[in-house]
Amino acid sequence: MAISYNKLWKLLVDRKMSKADLRKAAGIAPNTMTRLRRDEEVTLTVLNKICTSLNVNIGDIMDFVPDNCSIS
């Protein structure tokens, strides 16, 4: 299974937030933002910080995608 954070990026656009704004609000490291941009795994602690700062649930920011599918 692959991970997609497309929902997170769309949410930031809807809220007119930059990735830097999110990084500061959630208190996460720049290298963690790089992992998110690359759709790589991050810890549940990081996901919790993001969800808390945006006041959303984890399903609002990410999807698990079967390896043979892609999300638009």
C-alpha cells in the first residue's frame, strides 16, 4: 500500500495556508515536510500534530492507496 497526502494539500489550498504555515502551526521539522511532499511514511505523532493544528481527522488529510492504483 502506498500513502497519498493529496487531501492535505487540497485542504491547505482551501484554507489558504502554505506548507510553511502548516509546518510552523504543527511544529514539525522541515525534513518531515519533505517526506510528506514525497508521499512517504511519517509517524503517527506527526499526523496527530497536523490533525490537531488543522482541527481535522486523519482521514481528512491522507489516504492509503493500493500499489496498482493512483489518486488524482
